[in-house]
Amino acid sequence: MTDRQQQILRSIVEQYAEVASPVGSSLLARAFGVSSATIRAEMAELERLGYITQPHTSAGRMPTDKGYRFYVNSLAEESENNLPSARGERALTARLQDAGMPERTIRNAVDTLVELTHNLGLATIGNQLYMSGLGNLFGQPEFMQSGQVQQVAQLLDNLEPWLREVAPNEPLNVYIGRENPIGRTAGCALIISRFHSPYSDRSYIGVLGPTRQNYRDVTNLVRRAGQALEEVL
């Protein structure tokens, strides 16, 4: 993939996350200062490589799971990508200070992620999975079809035992679309951070939402939530 194709893919991922509509060549042509024909040729190559797709003729392009994975991996390589926004940092600090019992502290962290990311928030507390923000999740346009809702529900039903069995070992774990162990066709992104708590050395906090995410902000917030819980617990 050329540098320009990488930049175009990044723009498609970020624009699609913002507007929830396939991204057209004319918009990108203005942004890159080239002709629409040039952008369409680059898009055709990105589609051939499997990074984007066209939902129907004459529509713009949207990222595939492979495209999202390339984008998330590129974010992980950027050292400046490791801090949440000032607003996110303030919200987490305020909600976790003097929260009291560990269970309440973890719940507060989850609720803060729900408010900041507009996703479903989740965390393991002992052998239980605490979840908040189901309305956020099923209010997303991606999940208006009953079949997808069932896939998401299946993923949620099996998430806690899966986490206990597999115990992802990275500080931050991102599962995109078909990378998810359950509900592979639900179009979900699961972003979780491992942290040490009084309940377990492998406790987890994170969010579940559509693959159409602002991955830069959300991964930073989830990573910081895990770090903050380790600091206060």
C-alpha cells in the first residue's frame, strides 16, 4: 500500500466513523487536492486489496474489518496516541477519586466510559460481568436489524466466561468484527484493557460498540481507564 493509499484509508475510516455514511471520492478529492478520478483509482486499489468496500453501485466506500485492523495497528505505532483527551482524563479522575469500595470504583469507571464513548461499557468484578449503556449500543444505526441484535446478545451472553477462559494478556486488546470469538457477524468492536484489582490479577474493563468507532479516542480512554483503576485500587 502506498503512503497516499494509507492516508486515504485513514480518511475513510475517520470520516465514516463521524457520519455513518459511505465516503465519496469528491469529498476526499477536495481534502487531498487531487481529482476525483485519482481518488477513485486509489479507492479501487484499496477495494481490490480488501481494505474498503462499496455497499452498492454509485455509493461511496466504507472500511472492512481488514481496513479497521490496519488503521488500529497504525495508531498503536504512534507514541503520541497514548493519552486521552483532557476532558476524558478529568472525567476519569473525578469519578474514581474517593469512590470508596473497589466495586463502586470499577462501576464508576465503566459508567464514565459509557458517557465518554457512547458505547456499552463493561468490566469484570470478581466472577461477574458488569455492563452499562445497552441503550447506547442498540441505538446505533448498525444494530437496527434483529439478526444483528441477536448476534450482539449472543456475544454479551458469552463474554464473561470467554474472558475467564482466554484471559487476554495484553494491556489493551482490540477485537474487530470477525476477530471477535462470538457474534462474529454482529459488526462489533470489543476494546478491553487488563488491570490488577483486589478481585483478580486479570480484571478487564472496556467497551463494546459498532466497528464504526473513533478508535483513537476510544482506545486511549479504555487504556487510561485500566491504568487509573490500577492506581486507585
